[in-house]
Amino acid sequence: MNDEELVHLIAIKNIENVGDKTIEKLFERFKSFKTAWNSEEKEIKKIKTNWRILSTLLENRNNIIINEVINQINEISNQGITIGNKFNGQNYPERLYELKDSPSVVYIKGTMDERDKNAIAIVGTRKPTTRGKFLARKFAFKLAQEKFTIVSGLAKGIDTEAHLGALKAKGRTIAVLGTGFNRNVFYPKENYILSQLISENGYCITEFPPYSKGLLSNFYRRNRIISVLSNAVLIIELKNKNHSGTLTQAYYAKNQGRKIFILKEIVEANKESIGWKTLKREVKPIIVEDPDEIIDEINSSTIFQKNLIEHQLEIKGY
């Protein structure tokens, strides 16, 4: 995919309510976003999708100036942000292809590395106990020392401690954002500097353009990326509720075939927690006491998961 293709892909992405499913259908039909952009109305209407979405595309494409899109891409590049897309795989994490709703475009700050195939997500509540914060940082530190890339969501609480633990061990870490990269919309604001450190020792990734604000739905969506980039998910603490971001993360991980861990110490301290009871009933996480147990469990499933990924990619034709 050449630069013109990327420009026209971003132009289509800039049209409100034209989502990734429609974009994929456009590519399937035209094999080129430039061709799709310049196609006659009757050809675009042959796409099998919601007619309102196609009407929005047709009504708005004449209002978008391609040179302005080029300037937008140049501005993003000048900020040290790389744009990746799934249609040629350039700057696009391979594991994202496992998602049924894989993003057409991702924005990355930092550098991807083959070592990131050996990754574990560490997640939990934004309001952890002092003990929970200590355990998050401790496990992230030890797993990073064992060459695991630590993946999390850069939120307050457990996520922050996980990233800091990995950095302290001089390991790699990946932050999946629920906003764009621009400082004015970045959330949480106090972690903006931490995001810069992560970009120097791994990368930050988001499917949302630089000026996208932190809508609640965006934070739930980013959870599917956190788990799909990982071999497994370690939950440190979760809310005393039957619905939370951490539980959503666990559901994504389960559906993606990832192993899900929780610490025995946390379980024993939260036996009556609604969050724990829900997790136990619906996800059935593996209870562990130390990092070595996690490593052993992950290694035992690596061959199986590798074969599964290759099979899924083959089915999707990537």
C-alpha cells in the first residue's frame, strides 16, 4: 500500500460513522482505497452494508480535501507517531489480525519488537489497595526480568504500577490507550510523561486518532487489544461489582483463548467480593502465588496458541 493508499484510507476514516467493517468491505470490493474514493456512486452502493453509512460516505467525501489529509498525516508523523494499517501489515502488530473487529488503522509511538510476542498483560482496578499496587509492580518487575513484555492500559492504579515495574526492571512494556496521543485529550493526564518513557522502552498504541477524547466506550474497546497482544492476563485487583473494566478485560481474554491468572493472596482477601465471585463463576481464572507458576502455565500453552493463531490467520486470508 503506497502513500496515496494510506491518504485515502485516512480520508475515509475521517468520515464520521464510517467504521472499520465498512472500510474492510470497501477494500474487499475495490482492492484500493484510492479507487474506492474515486468510484461512481452506483459502484459504491453495491457494497453490502447499512445504506445510511454508504449515504454518509457519499455525501461527505466531496467535503474532504485530500491535501488537508496529507497535512494531517505529516503532522502525525512529525510528532513521532507511526500510522499502521491492517491492509498491508506495515507497522501493524500481527496479533491484531486475530480480532474479528480489528482496527483498520493504529497509531503507534515507540518501536515494535519480536520480543513482544512473549507478553503478559497485567490489569486491575483504578483504585487499588496499597498491597495491590505493591503486587502489581512486583510481578511486573519479575516477569519483565524473565523477558516478558508487560502490556497494560496506562490507567491510574494497577496499570500504572505494572508499567512502572517493567520499566524498573529495564524491560519492555506496551501501553494501549483509550484516547488519541495529543496531550490535550490524553487520559489520565498525569500519565502523559509515563507514556513518553514507555515509548522509549516499548511502545504506546491506540486505534483512535490523535485528537480523540476519552469516551467510556473507547476504554472498554481498548481492552480487547490489551489481551490480544498478550499470551495471558494477570488480574491483580478488581472492583466489588459485577461489572467493571477489569471484568470486561477478562471476558475478552477468555474469548481470545488467553489464560487468565489471579493471585491467591488477593482471592483470600476478597472471598466475599462480588467482583471475585463473578470472575470465578464466568471466567474461572487460574489461581497462582508467584511468577514462576505463571511462566510455567504460559510455556505449556505456547505451541497450542501458536498453531491456533496461524490457523485463524489462514482462515482470514492474511
